[in-house]
Amino acid sequence: METYDISASSPPRNQVLPEWVAFVLRRLLFIAGVAFAIVYFYIFGLRLLINSATVGRPVSAWELAGPALEETVDFFNDALRGNLSYVVRDLLVETYLPSGRLLLTAIGMAAVLGVVAGGLAAAWRHSPLALPTLTLTVIGISIPSFFLALLLQVADIRFYQRTGVGLFPVYGISLRRTESLLPQVVAPALVLAARPLAHITRVTFVSLSEVLERDFIRTARAKGLGPTVVFWRHALRNAGIPILTAVVVSLRFGLGSLPVVELFFTWPGLGQAMLEAIYQGQVWMVAALGLSLGVTFLLITLLLDLVYRWIDPRLREVGEGSGP
Amino acid sequence: MMAEHHKDTGARRRGELNRKEGKGRKVLSYFLNPRADLSRLRGTSPPEEMPERRVRLRHVLLNFPLLVGGLIVLALFVGVLFGPALAPENPYLRGRRVLEYRDGTFYRPPFPPSPEHSLGTDELGRDTLSMLLYGTRNTLVAATFITMVRLALGLVLGGTAGWFEGRLVDQLVTGAVQVLASLPMLLVAMILIFALDIRRGLPVFIVALCAVGWGEIAQYVRAEFIRIKKEPFLDSGRVIGLTPLGLAVRHVLPNVLPALIVITLLEMGAVLMILGELGFVGVYIGGGISIQVDDFTRRQYFTVPEWGAMMAGSRAWARSRPWMVLFPAIAFFASVTGFNLLGEGLRRLIERGVFNTAVLLSWRVLIAAALITGASVYVILTLGPAPSYRHLARQVDEAGLIRHLEFFTTPELEGRGVGSEGARRAAEYILGELSSYGLTAWLQEVPVSLARPVEPPELALVDEEGRVLHTFTRLADYGESVERHGGSGEAEAEVVLVLFHPSEATRRPPPEGDPRLRGLDLRGRIVMMVAGNAPPAFDTEALVRGAEGVLVVSTDVTPRPQVLSEEDLEQPELPVLRITPAAADRILEPSGLDFDGVQARIAALEEGEQVWVAQDLGARVRVRVALAPPEEATLHNVLGILDGADAGLADELVVVSAHYDGPGRGPDGTLYPGANENGSGVAVMLEIARLWQEQSFQPRRSVLFAAWAGGDLRYSGAHAFLDRPGVLGTYDLSAVIHLDRVGGPEGEGLVVRPVSGRSNFLNLLTASANRLGVTVAQGGWPRHPYQGLMTGRYGTLLVTWGDPDPALATDTVESIDLDHLSQAAQVVNLTLITAAHEPRY
């Protein structure tokens, strides 16, 4: 323990594959392992759930651990051969896209608005408004999704009562019924985007403010570069990693609130389907939906890791990444 | 540096916030105190400097997040401590409101905000404000516990991982954190909670939310440990010989502490948020109870007032009844904001060095932490319905009990003799009281026919010359009976003991005479036999065989004046008395026998030709009974029903029963006040009804308060009530408790006799008594015929204080032990509250 072995973080460089390919392969292997763990967790959990809800004398948890493992193996067996029940398959396909659309809209909106707002705030970081902005973001992070959804709904109803114009459908959304998706996605996406927006704004503001005070920025300005170039090329790129990390964290926020928002707006997505499946005790359904959620999240983080390495050359040299 | 960021999102996130603060301070000090810029010159020539305390104060006062967050958290703390005291009603006890009538219109719950319910009610009519105030305690205590366990878990796991960076432990922890990160926290927590069985309440939530939520803290702690481990001051610690654990605790931990405090506050916010979201999707502490709304619909209602639970089902109401959902949602938003703002403000303070966290590692803080933990444990223990019930049960008013008893024993009521004017007045009194307590109360008339003695009956032990050796006391030693041939008559004769083989005793003889009794000659003698040991209609046989009187040994010697059928008082009559075993012993004495011996002999009888054994006892007794002709009387049962508040449980009936009349004035003019014997049970019953109304306790099951008339009779008011189709038919009898002689001075504690049914109710009563510190024993005998009636599904109990013999003439209010009476009332009250309110017990 007294000697610190740093070789672990810089492996020998006699590899055949390009460095980044090896990295991606390593990560994919890891994702496969995690996927197994996820499915095992869901199946075990659901079996326990059904067990504890039975009226008779429930079995002890340890007696279920073994069968759950076998069931997990079965699940992957079927899933990899495409033998999953068509109900599961259809529902997965049917719910995955709407959820993805909603989440992507929300996080995309949050990221763009958040970076812009945070950047502006950082640019005027010496103004007296800077600190209140920071405080405001704290409050933004504290808004529970159900509260915001409720407020939006009440506001929309009041507005409709006042003017006769509905701003957006607030209830009973069905993707099949209407043609235009845009108005439907507004309310849930706004709700889902609120906390990520506050979080990304905050992180952008903080990290950009810090970078903008660095010496190399002053050097760049001294060289005669315009403020726009300095901002985009020097400052933003240096603040990029924390901002991207914030986006990943936001994605977690979003995934966490997804069932709530979908339930509130009856958005036919993964979260609501999973809630339903849990209440119904549909083991494989939950496992399939949960697996798709988890793997998606892991793949996105992998993608972001690659983007990190593209943004920050230093990471490439280290050659190790266990992901954010 | 960058590699570290890259590895560690949690650390990264918080780290960059930390770094930014340098700027914030500069901006703030520039605008608020331009002179502060000079502070960098402090080392050389300090200009006029503000006292440090004032600087500190200024930092605190200008820290908006700290102030606002602190205020909100303080308000929440007050809510935790005093919320229940401030609430207009107790949601644990208050049942639903069904209809409200205002300005000529009926309203159904949920009621909108109004002067009466400032924040409206939920769909069961429970007051939102009260539930919010009670919920503050439940929700925040839950959140605090979860946060603390998360913190401990994160600290230990993250610290270990960071200290042994790169080893197996580290890889395991890091891997687990990543798996957790890829799971949607809400759904996973929900599965865990259901898997561990939501009905177990708070512990399940703590386990589940900690299992899914320790990752971020662990990640942060791990990164900090890795960073600090490489600092040079750790080497110096190592040099002076500190163990790794010592190093971690003494040198690494204090460096992590400031950030940990902030993280704890932010974590509180996060935990509250997820509690709210769980509640929204229908997962809340305890899981609620399921209620059948109609044939096809079952709805889940929460029982523990908690913010998350109040959010449940909010989607259905959000549009039409926004107030139902809005207020708990605001509560969540405000408290999450409060904790996050406080965390933010504290972080600013810490970064400016105004607040030295090293202070926190002193013994004083340790004591404070211990105190707070103790207080939380206390709150946890006083949380939930049980303490509320107990508090309500304890409020039995002794003055009220005495008031009822004093009314019952006033001389004008003449001891409330069965069928007398006094009993009728007592019934009207009880009716009035029950009605005034908001019960649906009514009288039930029960016609009876009574043949009462015109002069005092006599039973005495005499010698050959007719001199009285011993006089027995009516009611205490014997009582007359008018069953069949029993009636008026006078006799003085030898006593013969007649015993029957137990298996023959119950066989009904042919109407023309019993051939089994051939040879039994009872001429000129008085028969003594044991109750239940003679063949049916043996009195006729005894009469035919020349007996002059009958003595039946029984534990129940209450006079039986009731003429039930045409067979009663059948001519010719002979005196029939029921005597106690003690009186029997007295008569048996000359023959060297006693009652126990007699019973042993019955048991030892061999099966043979002869089914009877007759033995002259060598004792003479004189018996005299003179009855008036039967007269018609009307008895009045008083019944009061309190409707159950719960749709699913209102069909189940809990019965609390006692009788209110007694022997009244005897034929010799003795007054039997019956304070304990016939008054105490009804007094307790009335007091409970009063208390429930005063504290607006609404039971979930329906409760029947029954004051029976003719408690001493073979066919009492209770029998008549049960025989008459009506009330009971529509209910499912859940539990029955008969109260009898609950205020006597004798006895150490309650004596309970399980009459029938399951043992749940008995266990409940025992537990209630233990909770109130009252001793309780099993035993006792039913002294009144109606006490064997009615079978509650959860059990039927007969409750007495001690198991005393009747005191009769001396049974006045003065002889009542108020302490005993009040304790009995409390136990019965707690038992009834629980039985009426808990879905299962």
C-alpha cells in the first residue's frame, strides 16, 4: 500500500488493435456483464415481489436466488435467439421509440438551453446577477417533476378557461390519435427538461467561469484573438468535459423521472409500461424493458466517453477509461 | 487531474462547483464591500479591520440561500416536533366524512378548501392540513433515516474503495456503482420495496432507498480518499506510527467532512424527491388498505399520513380537484428546495472559511448528535397509530364514570330492579347519553312475565326439633327458581343427595315416566342434586316420587323469576332453590362429604344397572318460598350504533355489552344498589362513547353499544335482541366484549374469560392491558346467562375486575374502586379503538 502502482492506469503499448478500438471492446464486454447483472436483478426482484404478495406462506429469499439465475440464463438464451414472446417484443418496440423521443427532446432541449444560458451567465459572471442565477439553478434542481407537471396542467387549464385556446394537450395523449407530435411532446418534455436544464446551466456556468479566468485565455486574448473565437475554441472546449458529464447526469435524472412524467401525461413509453408490468408482476416484460433502458444508458455513456477523448487529447494518452 | 474528472462524475460535479466559488466571493465582495479588496494586504499592514464576528455575521446574513434554506429547514423541524399538536384533527383516528350540508346543498368529499378545512380534504374527507402536519414527521423522519444510512454506507464503501484503490474491493464497489447508475432508480426502488413486502412499513423503504442510492456518495468519497491519500501530510502521520484506520479517521475524514455536510443536505433533498415520486406512482409507507368500492372496484387508501402517500393517485384528481394534490406537491417542492438551498449556502460559507468544520469533530458535537439520534428514535417510537390510540384511550374521565354510577345508584331508582320503574328511568338515561354522543340509539322493548316472591324466601339448616342451626342468605347462597314445577311451597325435611351417571343424565325420559328411576323413593325428603347432573324434567319425577323440595347446586344462584313457558309454575308446585357450592358444603357437612367430593363421586360412578345413587345426608333443612302470581313487565334494551367509516369494514360489527338492571329491592326490603354488579359495565361503556365523540374518533368498523335489560334473567334482553331479526342480520359480528363488575375493590387486575371465537381479540386485549401497564389474567365465570351469547369472529370476551362474589347490599358507589374502574375503562377503550380501527389485528 505504501507504493503506488501507476502501471494499472497505463497499460503496455504493444497492442495490435488501435487504442480506441481496444477501449471500445473492453467497454462492450463490461456492458455485457452489466446487462446480465441487470436482468438478474430484475428477475430476482420480481420473483421476490410475487412471492411476498402471495397469500400463503412465502418462500425465503435465498430459495429464489438460484432459480432466478437459471431464469436469467433462459432469458438471454431466448433473447439472443429472438425467441422472446411477441408480446414482450412488440411492447418493447412500441414503447422504446416514444420514450426515446421524449427523453431525447427533453435532454436535447435542456442541453442546448442550459449551455447557452450557462455560457451567457459565465460571460457576464462579474455582473450582480451571477450569484442569483446560481441560486436560481438550485431551486430549479429542486422542482419535483410531478409538481411542475401539475403546475403546467393547472396553468394550461386556467389559460384555456380564460382564452379558449389550449396551449398543449395535457392529458390523455395517444400517439396514434393525432397527426402532429410536436404539441403533444411539449408539456412532458418541458417537465422532463426542467431539472436537467438547471443542472446543465449550473455546471456550464461554473466550469466556464473557471476556465475563463485561466491564464491561457488571457494569452489568447493577448494574441489578438476575438472574444468569440476565444470563447468557442478555447474556453468551451476546455469546459466541455464537465458539461458533457452534466448531460450524462441529467440523463440519469431524466430516466429517474421518466415513469412519473409518462404516467402523468399518459405517454405510452417505457417507464409507464414498466410501472404497469411491475404492478402486474410480468417478470420477463420488466426484465426486457429494464434491460433496454440500462443498455441504452450504458451505450450512451460509452459514446460520451469517446466524445471526451475526442475533446480532450490528454485522455487518449492515458488510454484507460472506466466511464463517467 | 483531468483523468480524475473523467473517472468520477460525482466528484467532478461537486468539484467544479467548489472551484467556482472563488469567483463568486470576489463578485460579492466587490459589490457589497469594496474595501474587502484590501484584504490581500492584510499580511503587511492590516487596515482598519472589522471584528471577526461581524465579518462572520455579515457572511451569514448576506447569504441568501443559507438564510432561506435555513428558515425552511427550521420550519420543517418545527413541523416534525409540533406538527401533530398543531393539526386540527388526528388523521389516525378521524374516519371519513361522507356528506356535508351547507347552504341547502349536500357536498360529497373531496371538499374544496373552506374555512372548516383550510386546505380541503381528500376523497375520504380527511383534512389535508392535518395530514400534511402529521405527515411532516413521518416523511422527514423517513428521509433523515434514509439519508443517514446512505451516508454511512457511502462513506464506508467509498472510503474502503478509495483507500484500497485498484484492489478487488475497489473494483467491486466501482462495478456496483456503475450497475446502479444504469438502473432507473425509481423503478428499482419500487421493485425492492415490493419484493421486501411494503406492508412492513418504514424499514423496507430505508433498505430499498439505501440500496439504490449509496452510489454517488461512495463515488465522491472514493475520489476524495484517493486524492488525500497522496497528500504529504499523510506520510507524516504514517511516520509517527498511525495505523491505516487511524490515518483514515484522523486525517482523511476531517478533510472530507465539510463536503460531506453539504452532500448530506443535498442528499436529503434527493431522498425527499424520490419519496415524492414513489408516492406519485402509488408506493408509500405501509402500502395502505384496500377497500371494495363496489362489486368490481377496489381502491387503495393510505392509512399512515405521509406526503408521498398523499400524492398517490394524484393523477386522477389533478385536473378536477387540484388542491388535493397541489399542497403535498408544494410541501415536497418547498422542503427539497430548503435542503438544497441550505446545502448551497453552507457550501459558500465553508469555502469562504467563515465556518470551520473542524469544530464538528469535537465531543460536544458528538453529544449533540447522540441527542438528536435519541430524539429521532423517540419520534420513531411515538410514530404511527398505536401511540395515538393509547393517548386517546388514556383520556378516560373518572368524574364521568362516577357521575354515571351515582345516577344509577340513586335511591329513587330502587337499584334498577328488573322490569321496575327505576330500570326504565335508567334506560332512558342511557338512551339520552348515547344519543347525545352522536350514536344512533334506540330502545327495544322486551315483554317478560315475572313471578316474584311476596315475602323473603327462607333456606335454613335445622335440627330435629326445628331449631335453626344456620340461615342462608338469598342471592348470596341461594336463589329461588320458577322453572317447571318450581314455585311456592314450604317444607322441612331430611336432605337426600341424588346423583346420576353422567352419561345418563342428559338422556330425555319418555313422557309416561322414567323406568331408569325405578326404586327411587324420595317421600318426605328434600332432594339435593347437582346442576346438569339430573335427567331433564327430573323435578316432575321428584314430585311424583314424593319429594318436598329441590336444591340444585350451581355456580349461578341468581333467582329465576322469569316465567318462560306454560310448563313453568306448573301445578302442583314445590319449592326449588339453586344453592351455591359453598352452601352445599354446609349441608353436606354432617355426612362428611363436600361438594368436590360429590363431583368426584359422580365422575367415579360405574356404568351399570342402576343409573342413580341416593344417599341420606343426615341434615334437615327448612325451605319456604311464597311467590306472587306472574305479572307482565316490559324491559328496555338500550342500543346505540356508531357507523363504521370504512366502506370495507363498516359491515363488521364490534359489540360492547353490559347490563344495567339487577335484583333491585328484595322482598325483605333490602336495597341492592348494584354499583359494581350492574352499573360499572354500563358506566365504562357510556364513558367510552363520550370520549370517542369528544375526540372525534371515528371507527372503521361499526360499533354497537348495548345496555341489556334483564341481565339476570334466563331469557334476557340480549336474547330477545338476538332473536329479533333486524340489526345483527346485516352485520358480520367481528368481536364482542361483555363488561361485568369492572370496578370492584377486590382483585389485582382484569380477569378475562374468552367465551368463544378466535384468540385474536383476547391477544389484543392482553396487549392493550400490557401497553397500559394493567395486569390481566384469564379465568372467571359467566355470572349472567346472556354472557355466553354472541360469537365474534375475532373472539368474544367477558371482562371483569378480579372475579369477586356478589357483594349485593354493600355494592354502593362508595365501595367502587375508582382506580380499578378507570384502569379497566382504559384497557377496554384501547382494545375497542384498535378492534374498531385496525383492518387486521
